[in-house]
Amino acid sequence: KEKLLELKNVVYSFHTYGGEVKAVRDVSFEVRKGEILGIVGESGCGKSVTAQCIMRLNPEPPGFFEGGEILFNGKDVLKMDKKELRQLRGGDIGFVFQDPMTSLNPTMRVGAQIEEVFIGRAGVSKKEVKEKALEIMKLVGISDVEKRYRQYPHELSGGMKQRVMIAIALVSRPSLVICDEPTTSLDVTIEAQILDLLLELREKLGTSIIMITHDLGVIARMCDRVVVMYGGKVVEQGTAQEIFYNTAHPYTKGLMDSIAKLDTKKGERLKPIEGTPPDLFFPPKGCPFAARCEYAMDVCKENPPYKYRLSEEHVTNCWLQHEFAPDTEFKKEEAV
Ligand code: SF4
Ligand code: MG
């Protein structure tokens, strides 16, 4: 499948009063046309910042890119001017956040908020705007659209508000929609409906989706391929099948065990593995997971692991794949 987005060795940090935070440390992955890519990891692993980097949403300064490329349709986002970035953010890429209440304007009717995005877009007359707003509300499964159109956000349920946010993200018919924990604040039934809606939209519109989540259940339900992040780095990536059934990284395994172990309540922060994620003011020089990994060897503390390719799609950054490493359940003999 054709590449839509490609991150190559992206390094992004930001200055704070406490010092420099190394938030994204040499991250590489791609998103193909029409696919759903999951980015999974605990809170603070760098997944949201990575997503924001794709659209350059973080103010620069205090944030700054130290290296890498972010190619969207072959064009480097890091070299775009203001005008190109505006087209990228409101046009080519849509964004859906966790909490629709903070992104919707409480003083504006729902219809007007959707229309606002249409207004000013080339080729849409004022008359057409309402028609288009109602059309997109129907597309995202809002019933009784004439009534909803006139309501304010507080008159809508959480699920309905998230549908409105998705409608807004889709107005420009983006080729990529980035969803950052879009269902974390919703109860399970509504969550299922929103995830189904996103799947349906991918089918209908061919939109690529990046699904950022701490919830492997969401990944299992939605994603074609998965990127596992930890300590600002990608530690494993592969097809959803490979990540679940041929797990090659101890951190991924820890995430997986935590579902079975914790029976996590909705919205609860995932704390699957003993210990806490690394301090990104002083990132560890070796493997980011070394302090918590039960398999850690001396080499892990000193040297960042090589990238081992296990199949066309499946890659892991872990010393356990090294030919001299002891045999464990993670070692895949065919590692190349
Ligand atoms: Fe554990 Fe070492 Fe692999 Fe890191 S590189 S996950 S510390 S075994
Ligand atoms: Mg986040």
C-alpha cells in the first residue's frame, strides 16, 4: 500500500523551567493510505506529543525539532511555511481529542461550529453551508439533525459531542484523521459505537486513521498495524496480529498481561508494570525500559538496543534478539 505519512528519525524536545524534556527520541514509522495505525503506550510515553508533531501543533519555542523528517504525501512538514501548515491542519489532516468539551465552544450552537469550518473554504457558498453541515452530521450518525443543529454542546451526551468533533474533523475530507484517546471519557457502550463509526468512515471515505490509545482493547478492535511507544521511543511495531500473537518486546508483553491482570476500569490510567516510566529530563542512555525489565542485561543499561527485523512489518528494539542473548520467549530465531 502507498505511504501517506512517514516519520523518519524524528527527535523533538522542549524547554521547561526544569530543563529540557526529550519527548520524542528518534521515532520512525509510516501510515499507509486507508489504514488504521494504532500508537499504544502508557501515559507519558510520547504518543500524544508525537501526534502533535505531525501537525506541528506544539508552540516552537519552547518546543524544537532536533532532527528527522515528517513526510506527508512526500512533503516535509518540518519545512512547511505558515500557509502550508494551515492547509495541513484544517485540510489534509483532521484531529479528534479525548475530551470534546474542551474543544467545542460552549457558547456556540453545534450547527454554527460545524459551519464555521466550512465557511472560508473555497467553493462553498453561504447557502450551501447549512446543507453541508447537516449532511456531515448525518454522515457521523447524528439523528434528528435539524434539532441537534440548533443545540448547544451542553445539551448533548458525551457520545454525541464526540460525533460532533468527528464531524468537524471530517469537514475538509482529510486523508488522515488523528484520534488521541477519542473514547477514553466515554462509557463502554458509547465507546463501541464511536469506534464502529470510525471503522465505517474508513470504509466509506478511505480515510487513514492514527489511533492513539493506552487501551489494547481499542487496538485489537480497530487497528491494522501497531506502534508501541515507551520513553519517547518506538520499542516494537508490526501488524496487530504480530503484536498480539508473536509479541517480541518485554514492554509490549507487560502491557498485554496488564489487561488480564488488572481488569482495568474505563478511563483508569494503565499501570501495568512495576515501576514508573523514565524521566525524560534525563532519559536513560541504554534501553528506555531497562529499569523495569525483568530480562535486563548489562548491555541494556549501557547501549540503546539495535532494531531487529522479524518479518516484513515486525520490528523490535530489544537486545533479547541478539544472537548471544539468552533464549527467551521473545527470541525469534529468524531474526535478521
Ligand atoms: Fe529488556 Fe534489555 Fe530488551 Fe530493554 S533491551 S526490553 S532492558 S531485555
Ligand atoms: Mg496523551
